Amino acid sequence: MNYRESIQLIVRSLRRFLSLSFILASMILIVRFYEFVITSNFSNYPEGSYLSLISGLKFDLILYLRVSAILMLPFLLLAYFSQKAARIFFITISILLILGDMLLMQYFATARVPLGADLLGYSLQEIQHTVATSGGMNLLPSIMIVLFLIIMIRVFRNHVYFRLKPWLIWLLAAVMIISLLPFKQLETDSSKYDDEFSMFVASNKLNFFFESMLGHYLNQGSLNNKIFTFTPVTASSEGNPFTYINPDFPFLHQETTPDVLGKYFNLGETPPNIVLVIVESLGRAYSGENAYLGSFTPFLDSLMQKSLYWENCLSTSGRTFQVLPSTLASLPFGDHGFSELGENMPDHLSLISLLKKQAGYTSSFTYGGEAEFDNMESFLRRQGTDQIIDSRKFGADYTKLPSGSSGFSWGYGDREIFRRNIEYVTSNPDAKRLDVVLTLAMHSPFVVTNQDYYNQKFNDRLNSLKLTDKTKAFDHQYDAQFASILYFDDSFRSFMKEYSKLVSFQNTIFIITGDHRMPEIPISTQIDRFHVPLVIYSPMLKKAEKFSSVVTHFDIAPSLIAMLNAAKYIKRPTVAAWIGHGLDNSVDFRSLQTYPLMRNKNEILDMMSTDQFLSNQTVYRIAPDLNLEPLGNSNHQKQMKDELDNFLRKNNYACKNNKLVPDSLKKYNP
């Protein structure tokens, strides 16, 4: 074949390729139309989502151009030998891509966040577990997907080739190739959307998935190819700056966490009992004073008035997987959350292990599901936890939550979880104890005991709140979610009432926080997913106080240990590897620290640095109400990105090489 014939073959093959690609474009457009007409209504997208869906046509076009550019070369190579083989190749890939796009759209409709590289952080068993709790895929979407795929196959089989001019063929091919270049204008700009959910609605879910996966592998490569920078002293002059002491242990620092809690308590000679209540999906959006969706935790709100209460607390992860390592030990993340390291967890200190070794505390963990989920059981056993009570240790006197539409139940509801914890505490009333309770009900599928009662209670509560009509209409779309919040609040009220009858109550400190904000109720900003209340209540409190300073789960364990050390119940080590600097008791708004936040099991894309917040390469200023204000091209952006990357390198090195604490501190381990 001579040069001219080769060019003619390429032009002819490109013409056929573009004709097929137009069908792919129309299918991508139909998926968007389906989400606009069917999914948004079937899945209760918030009012105003239609505009976001329309604006998302831009991202559908980008997906079409980029996919076409990637498929173009293999199509032309196959077409050189066989036009039929090239056609089959393109049709097969297109059908698989559209199927993936529709499945990812259905995932988003259920989870309210698009699926990305976080998929790599879950085992097949965990994925099956999660899908079961969501009720699986509903019948109507399943039927529609099957019908759509059948139509796709017929259209591709019966298509005709367009007669395109050679200049137009070359122009379209060039545009497709150019679309692969990293133009900033083609990226999603979160600052242009009213909230995070609107941004996710607009995004093409398949494009989001591919970009997330690509970003993950590229970022992993860059992290593995560079070493971290060791800085002996943190730059901050306030908020307990760290003095690091050994570059081989990058998180090890002199332990100087100030005791900010002790002055609020009338501590006696006997060390206090500690109860850590971690509430599944308890976000500040719907709990506490000035909750922007209205507060649906009336009892917890009343307890806040008698407590030390941080209204601007952040969880360290967007899911449950990191809450135990962060609250109990202020630990880094590892690859997929510290607990997921399993048998390879590096040596470390924790609140449980220190109190066990130093003061003879006994410890327990009570949870209504299976403690193996998120590898919680493995982490807790590593601390020397004396009793792990999960769904296998409740007994016939306890009743599980009602099953969802798929017939699956996570386990026992919050009322039963609290009742089981009381039973365990009363079986050993004289022990010095640290008890951890993790609730369950505020989780998909949001089916609770006495569902009709709590549905009505939600309506009554909503009508009693002074909210705008727009907010009330928004809340009404998520009645099952809000009903589960009220169920938790009632369960917690009963728990505190029963606990107050115990002799040990007078010497007990209760710490209540959420593991993360509920994603099934659309999230407003990138920081909203982490915004949770933190409440410390005790009969020993001298006074109640509300703090507006920004704190995180990382800060809880160091502050408790500092208080117990100052009261001479324990003697803390002189060095530690806490991530947290301790709780800040400023009643005015301020943010002193720099902390990374892990939104899912495979992505650390967010960092708080004093009053600025980095998320997806965009920098925001943190407002006093924890809203975010875009800063545009902030000079701080590169510095924050470099700081986050350096943390990730230290995280990888310390966790993979057992370099959190040296052998000399192992005496504090159980």
C-alpha cells in the first residue's frame, strides 16, 4: 500500500470512527437526560439540582472527547487489518463505558457522593456489605439499564456512516486529542457551585471515577519516589508547637500537650471512668445550636448546655474507618486508614494502652454490628481492649433493627447498644474503666424500630423549628434519615438516665462526638463532611462552657492524657507521636493547627491549615461558622499542597517501616 492509499484508508477509517463516536456521544447525552428526568426524581435530588444537571453537559462533552481520543489510535490500528474488528472493538468498549456510567450514577444517587479511588480501599466483602445495606439496586433503574443496553446494541448494529468532509474529520480528531491536555478550564471548579452536592450532580460520574483513579496512581508514584522533609520544630508559636526529635521517627516529638481540661473538673482521688460515645453520622448540620438544617437532637442539645462543648470540631475522616485510631490514639492514616494495616500496624501508644498500663483501667467496646468491619476489632485488640461486644454477644433479650428492602440489617439499634453497655458495666461495677460505644442506626438503609412513631416525631420537630420554608422543604426529602437521628437522641436520653442510677456515674466523664457527617443528606461544603459536635459531660464539671475554636478528633486523646497526667493518675511518656496538639479552649473562633483529613479509604485530598482549607487543589478561607470562602489563586495553595504531600510521605514511611515510636516506648503497650 502506497502513501496515498494509506492516507485514504486513514481518512476512511476516521470517518467510520467518528460516525460511531457520534452514537457514543448521543448515549452519554441520554444518560444525562435519564438522570435529569428519572434518577433525580426517583432519588429525591434537592430542589435546584436541575440547573446543575444541565451545566453538567459540559463534563459529558469532555468525557466524550477524551474517551474518543483514547480509543482513536487502537481503532485505527485494528482498522488497518480489519474494519469489522475495529467496529466490534469500539462498540464493545462503548457499551461497557455506558454501563459503567449508569451504574456509577446509581451509586451516586444512593450514596450521595460519586465513586472514585475509594473503591480500592474496600474488600469485596465490604462492598457487598455496603450494597446490601443500601437496599441494592431498585427494580426500575435496573429495568431501565437493561432496556437501554439493548437499544444501544441495536443502534450500533444498524448505524450508518456519516459523509464528513476531510477537513472536518481532521478538525474533530484534533479537538479530541487536544481535550486530553490538562486545561484548567476543563476541570471542575468547586467555587462555582453553591454546595458540594451540586458540584457532584454536575460532574460526569464516569469521568470523575477515571480522574480519581488516575490521580490516585499518579500521586502514589510521586509519593513513593520522594523522601519527606524533616522539620525539627513546627512553625506555629501558639497551640502547643511540636519539637520533633528524630528524623527516623518523623512524628515523634516531645510530649508537652497542655492540660486545658483539668481546671473544669472536680477530680477526686480515684481516677475517673471515661465513656466515649461515637455516634454514627452525627453531623453539626443537624445537631446543636444554629445547625443550618435545624437540630434534631433535642436531648443532646440540652446536655450541651451543661457540658464542655466544641461547636467547630472536625472528624479526621469522611467515613467510620479512622474514628477509633484518631480519637483513641491520634494516629496517622496508613494507606487506607490505620486499622486497615492489620497485623502490620506499627507500634504506637493509645489512651487504652496507657490507662491499662499506668492505672489498671479495664476497657470495652460495644457495637451493634460486626466489629470486624473496617478492621475495628483488630485495632482494639492491639490496644489490649478487655471486652469487645458486637452483634455476636448480645443474646436473645435484644432485638435487631428492622431489615431494609433487601432483607439486610446492620445489627442492633442504638437503644439496644446502650442497654447492652449498661449491662456490661453493671456486671463489673467497681473497675476503673474506659468504655467505647459506637452507635449504628444513623446509617443506610435508615430503618429504625417504631419507624412510624419517629416519622411523626420528625414532622412534629420540623414544624416546631424556626426554619425557612426552603430548608423545611429540603429536610422533608430526607425524613427517614432525620427520623433515625431522633431515634438515636431518644436512645441516648435513655442511656444517660440509666447510667445516672449507677454509683460510678458521679465519677464518670462522657465524651460524645460523631464519626463523620451523614453523606446521604447532601453536603454543603468540602469541610461539612467532617463537621461534627464534640461534647464532654460529667457530674464532676465545675461549669459549662462553649468553645468556638476549631479542633479535631486528633486532639481528644492527647488532652485527656494531659489531664490525667496533671492529676497524677498516670505518668505520661516524655515523647509521643500524636498527630493532635490537644483541644483548644478558646471561646472565640480561631484555628491554630494544620491537619490532614481523609475523606475516604483511599484519598487524602483535604488539609486544614490555620484558617485556610485545601480541598481538591482549591484553597478556601474558613469562616467562623465553618463555611468556606474561595480564595482563588491563593499564595498559600502551593505551600499547603507541599505540606500535605510531605505529611503523606511521612505517613507512608512511618506506617510501612514501623517508625511511629521507638522500642523504648513499648513498655507502655499492652
